[in-house]
Amino acid sequence: PQWGSIGPYGGYIRCLIKDNSGKVLSGNAYGGIFRTSDAGKNWEQLFTGYRYEDVRSLAVNSNNHIFAGTDLHGLYRSTNDGVTWERLINSVSTRTILDILIKSNGDIFLATFNGVYRSTDNGVTFSTATNGITTSSIYSLGLSGDYIFAGTGNEGIFRSSDDGANWEAVNNGINLSDGIVWGFASAEETENVGAINIYALLQNELYHSVNGTDWAALSIPTGLYLDVLLRNNNNIAVVGSQILNSIDLGNNWTTYTSPTDALFSSVVEIDDNTLVGGTQGPGTYVSLNNNLGDWNLEVNNMPATAITDINTTGGIIYVSTRHSGVFNSIDGGLIWSNLSSSIPNGWFYGLYEHPTTNTLFALHLNGVYRS
């Protein structure tokens, strides 16, 4: 009749944002939403009742109303700091919402696989805002000055100067073969002086524009990158398969190895010295003292791992997960050990111990592994 989570803690982090009070919220794949007020040392679960949603995007408006975009189930909203939530039943109810942009006037823009949507009534109703965009696959949204930017999956970047009523392609200097536009970062987002100074992260390249029309590719080390952050100190951080930092506006980069080969999907800045990064599997990491080469896994009270298989042998519990690895516990679930440090990220389907040789076999998306 009563159940309580025993872990393992962590999960696949889709997105991270910072709210108006400086707290960090994480959107988890099939794990709902969590929030921390102490740089990840402890997480509290929000989104009660919808915890198994695949949360793709998060945003907060000036009234600290929280908006959560999900996979196929549209948009949710909390107007009381995450205590209760409502699903907004409107034209985006069955959409996958990949990104949310909220302007200072409260207008909400959504990036979906069905184009851009706009709401002027705090998310109650939405209308399409795609005139001029030549593809329906919108992955990201950005803001700089009076311009809104939309990043697509195959046709680069579009820009609107009239709140999404009309869009124009602005791809001068961009190699469209660089792939999906994962995200934008601009001076306005970090309250620095200067508009139309914006960075766009494509699948294989980072671009910079001073006017929002012409773009120049910045030379970055080869890798897979999923998020870019223009920090308060004007440093640029790029995260993915490795972590990059530039202190001279992208002319030179320092490269850091991601912890335990984790693939970072998002990053936010709490203050000039503290960053929180979300990964596709282990959970959230925190970097202190402005040291992007040193990250600590901080997932206490974040039970968001998606379990694919569980079995026991000789009193040991073995658990497999979708993206977080394989674990075992020898004390009934009080302490868990991650056993997958030498296996690539991905889906696990089972972890089994041979009854006489104690050999372990892990069934993985890429095949079978043995220890």
C-alpha cells in the first residue's frame, strides 16, 4: 500500500534554468522536475502528479510563474512556485515543446516540431507564429534586443523583429550542413550592456554575430556540443562531450574533460564562481570556485533514473537504466554503486551475474558487455 523511492539517484537531464530567486530547476527525461536552493547538494521534487513526464524545456516569467514543456503532452504551468501545476489545454496540448522563450512583456514563444507558437495571455491560448519560416522543426529560441531568433533542424536561423508575426532567414556565413541549432546565448540574457550580440550553437560549430544577420564561425575543438552560456563575467562556456571556456570572446578556448565521460546537455550559472551542469544520464554536476575542470556529482534526493530491469543474486540488487548506467546495492538499496564507467552512454536492458563464476553481463544498446 505504501512505496518510497530508494534510488539510484540521478537521471537524464533535458534542461536547466535559474528562477528569479536564484534557485536552479532541472527538467528530467521521464522524471519530472526538481529544484535546488543549495547548488545541488539537495533536490526537491516539483511537478507532483506529473513526475513521469518527459520534460524537454523550462522557463520562468517575471512573476516567477514556472512553465514546463513536455514531449507530446504540451505545456504545464505553476503560479505558486511549483506547489501545484495545471496542464494548459490549448492548441499546443499534443505538441513536443523543445524550448520556451518569455519576453519581458510576458509574451511566451514555444519551439516545437510544428513551428513556433506565441501566447499573449500567460499561456492560456496560443497561435502559430511561423510566417516566413520554411521548416516546421524548431529546436531553439533566442532573444537579443528587439529580435527573436529561431534555430531549426535543417535550415539554419530565422529572425523576427515583430514578435513572431514575420520571420526572415539570417544565415549569411552559416554552413547549413553543421546541423541542428541547439541554442543561443546573448548579452541580454545575462543583463550585460549591448543588444544584437548573440552566439548560436549548431551541432558542429559555434557562430557569433554582432548584428543578428551576418555570422562568423568561431574555432572550437572538435566534439559534440549541446549548450552554450554567455556568463556574467563575459566568459563563454560550451558543454557537451567536453567542456570549453573562453575568456576572450571566443578567440581562444580552454578544453576540460567531462567527468566520467558524461555528456553535458545544459548548463546554468548560479554566480560568478558556481555552475550547474546537466548530463544525459548521471544527473547534475556542480563546478565551484570558477573551476570548469572540477565537477562534483550532486544528485541527492533526485530519484529520476528510468529503470529498465531489476534482479537480485545472492542478496545483491542489480538495476539497469535507460541512460544513467547500471548499478548494484549490497545493503537493500541504501547505497548504490555505478558499475558502468567503461561502457558508453545509452540504454541498458539488463545486468546479470553468472551463478557460479560471478561474471557480470550487461545488455546494452550497443551489444553485450562483460566484467
